Amino acid sequence: MVSDFHTHTSLSDGDLSPIEMVRRAVVNGYTTIALTDHAAIGDMQRIIPEIIQVCAMARNYWDILAIPGIELTHVPARAIAETAAKAKELGAWIVVVHGETITEPVESGTNLAAINSPHVDILAHPGFLTLKEAQLAAAKGIFIEITARKGHSLTNGHVAKTAYQAGARMLVDSDSHTDRDLLTDEFASAVIHGAGLDDVTCQDILTVNPEILVKKILGRYQI
Ligand SMILES: [Zn+2]
Ligand SMILES: [Zn+2]
């Protein structure tokens, strides 16, 4: 029963073709997977139409909700709003923003710009997310990611504590770049507990919050 809203394929720096990634997810017991390759402007125009086609094929023939998305990565903070709007215009169902992880020189202001954009759905690995940012995310319904990805996960404890305090909704994502990164319920639960969160919040993250996000997406788009 895994839902995972952040994965990569060979359309950016992942190992597997988009359709193989979805196939591996089906076999892994996923009910929902979003393909969210890294992009900015330009590459987004190439990648999104391909992801849309692959996800439609997977949904038609397999028992999985394959969601076409994009991860805006190292987009200048002041260009995030317009780029996210463009991604939705190109047909992405979900826009993830590559947040201010401590392991990469992500431009300061990226977290805030993502949270302020109505076209962004998830702020991924936001590093030293501030309480103000988390409160804003809670008010605007932007999901804050607890990541299973090495490196980015170094600040999971801080992110979890801050998002919890602010009442922001959280998700756990794999940020998979290969099939070996895909989640199981057990591992997702371990990542959440490892971030210091309790059982009730863990259940919210694994079941309630993905349902809310999927409803939001399906309300917005027809499949
Ligand atoms: Zn990557
Ligand atoms: Zn990613």
C-alpha cells in the first residue's frame, strides 16, 4: 500500500526508463507513484509530455495510479512561481520543488518561493525549514517531505519537528533514482519514526495525507 510522490527516471538522472520504473513500483506493491524528473525550463517542455504518455499507459493497463509530475531543481528562487505555473500548463499533475537540502547549494529563498506558489504541491527535503515557512505551508496546504534519500535525510529530524509544530501535512517519499530505492511500508514507517515522529503522525503520513493529495490531484485532473 505504498504511495510515493517523488521518483526519477532516465528522463533525468534515474537508472530506469519511465515505464520500467512504474513496472518495478507495481511489483513492489505500490498503489501510487509520481514520476518527478529533475527539470527547469526547456527540459521540462521535453520531459512532461513523455511522462504524461507513459503514466497514461501504465494507468490503463496496470493497477497503479501513475502520476505525471516534475521536480523543479535548482530553478532560481524568483523564477519558481512562473516555472511551476508553466509545468502545470504543460500538463504536470504534481509539481515538487527541490528544497534547500544541506547537501547541495540550493539557492536560499527556494523553500519560501515554493510554499508561496499555488502551483507547487510538495516541498522536498527542505533542509533547515523555518517555523514560519512550515506555518505558511500548513496554511496553504503544501506538503512537506520527509525523505528516504541518503544525504537529504540528514535534516529529517529538524524538518519533522518543525512541520509537526506548525501543523503542516507531511509525506514520506523515496526520491528513487533506481528500483532499489523504492519504498516498502516497513521502511517508510522506519524513516518516519527515525525522524522522531509518533505512531499517529506516522499513520497520517502513510495513509491520510497521500489520500488528501491524490484527491486534490484527481479533483483537478481527469483520468
Ligand atoms: Zn537526482
Ligand atoms: Zn528528487
